[in-house]
Amino acid sequence: MTILNHTYRCIIVVLMLVCLMGCKQEKPRELGVFRTPNATESLDLDGIQANGELIVLTLYGAQSYFEFYGEGYGTLFKLADAYASSIGCTVRVDVMRSEAELKQHLLAGDGDIVTYGMPVSDSLQHEFLLCGQQELTHFIDSLKPIAWLVRQDAPLLAKSVNQWMEANHQHFKEMTSLRLTDNSGRVYTPRRRTYSPILNRAKGQISQYDHLFRKYSTHCNWDWKLLAAQAYQESAFDPNAVSYMGALGLMQLMPSTARSMGVSISQAFDPETNLRGAVKLINKLNDHYRSISDSHERLKFILAAYNAGSGHIDDARNLARKYGRDPDLWNGNVDQCVLHLSEARYFNDEVVKCGYMRGTETYHYVYNIMDRWNEYRKVK
């Protein structure tokens, strides 16, 4: 009897396992903190606020959205972030590859709102609720009317966005301008004072920080004059400089990068502390590009990644491999792919992970520093 009971138990367990396996379903893709695809389709303003997250759909672009050292930028992104804050939400960005994808994914419930400047058409007005047409068209100075899009089953969200746009359009410039606050509450806005690129040629003095460049160049095995050339390109030797992207101090460290290098916002305006953090970043990038055997060539990749982030430069190297260029050579190879990363055909390529970048800035950044370094080496 004991053997039979044991056998029955085994049979029951097996049948239960088979049943569970037969009923198992694929886990739905998570679209938000507490969301499933079906739930997202019916979310209006109250549901979005309850979840605490506004999912925005957009395309890469200088005005719409791009990433720099892991932080989001773009005029329209800043507006979306300001609106989300006004309704008590944070923003999550999902980047699509085309206007058709934006409409498709919004209708599918994969996001709450399209915050790309969509050209207004009759078909668009029949399919979606348009938001901020007058305010956005005027603010972006678009030749054709543009708007944000909301699904027709989210009228409260559309009404809220339109009311916010109407009430705040006079403050859009202020909302999209950079304002950084340190732990003490002090606010920093973009500024830079330009100093002479060579302080005293007769005495062989490039800047008042030459002693720091000499000291910290030994920490990264660079010529101190290369470090000086980079500092001039970054801040024109102004230790209190703040860029429109939020970079700080003598070597223009981004706030998130500065923190990862052990430098707070307030400390970033001390020349030595800023330079110490910059050299830590240079060493980190040197390790990242260690596979580039030519050390002189590697300098250009380090400089490019210092300016744009290693993710974008890795994307450019991936494009170089794909299109038959040398991923370990800058001139005429990876530099050309960096330029292409501002073009949709290339930043939407499957080998590109970080999307759009302002390639011309990084391209000139590297060559300007190398040219200035050559000039500084003539200073005795």
C-alpha cells in the first residue's frame, strides 16, 4: 500500500508539472515601472501620475534628444522633462528610428506621448490628439507647424499638456537653459572668460597653471603641453567656466563624470582638483583604448572620448569596421565615421548603440588640440 501511495503521488506531481508547463506564457516586455502593454493602452493622466513615470517617444536629434555622458539633452526633451515634473512624474525616454515608428508605438501603447516635433497634417489630426502646436512652432521657429502627439484615448493628458504649454510658453527659454545647483544651493549658469592661449612666450609660460600641468601630466604619461592644449580647448584657461552642456571648470568635467572621479560640483572650480579628476578620466580612457597599439594614435581616441564619451566613439569604430575603414586609425578613418553620426542613416545603424552625436564638434576638438599642442611645443 505504501508503494502504491508513493506511485500515485509521483503521478500527481508529474501531471501538475505538465499542466504548469502547458499553461506557461511568455513574460510581457516591461514598458515602465509598474506597466504591462495592455495596461499602458488605457493609461490617461491619472494612471500616468499614479505610476510616477511619463514615457516619451522621440527621435534622436540636436533639438529632440541626444545623450552626452549618459545625460539627456535636447530642447524638446528639456520641455518634456519640465512638463513631467509639473505633474509629479519622472521621464523615461524611448528612442525610435522614424516618424512612422513613433506613431506605431504610440498607438500600440508603448509610450504616453510623442515629444518629437511632428509636422502637422490632416491625417495626423484625425489619428491623434495634437499638443502645443502654436507654442512649439513659435519656440522652435519652425517653417511648418509642429506638435507633440497623444493617443485619442488619453484626452486628459492632452488637455494637461496643452494647458501647461499655454501657461508656460513665455518661460520655455529659461526651462531649456542649463542651471546647475550644488549641495549648498548655489546655482551655476553657462559662462566662460577667454584668456590668452600663451601667457608669456618670451618666458616660455603658456598659462598660470603650467605648474599643475607639469605635475599631473606625469600621472597619465602625457606631455604637459598636450594637457595645456586640451585645457585651453576646454575652458580657455578659465577655472570658473561652465559650458552650455553643463561641463565645469578648467578641464570641463561633466557633473556626473566629476562625481565618478571624486569631484563635487563646488570642487570642480578648484583648478588642481579639477585637473586631478580630468587625469583620472584620461587614465580610464587610456585603459579603454589599450587595444590601439600606437600610443600616439591612441591619444586622439582618448581626446575624442573625453569630449563625446567613449560610447559614441565606440559607435564610430563599429561603423568604421562595417564600412571597411580602420577602427584603430583616427585620421581619414574613425574621424569620418564620427562626422556621420549626426546623420540618421548612420546613427540608426544596427551597430550604433548610443545614437545621435554632434560629430563636427568632436572632429574639430581633436584636431584643434593636436594643432595647438604642436604650437605649444615650439614654446621654449
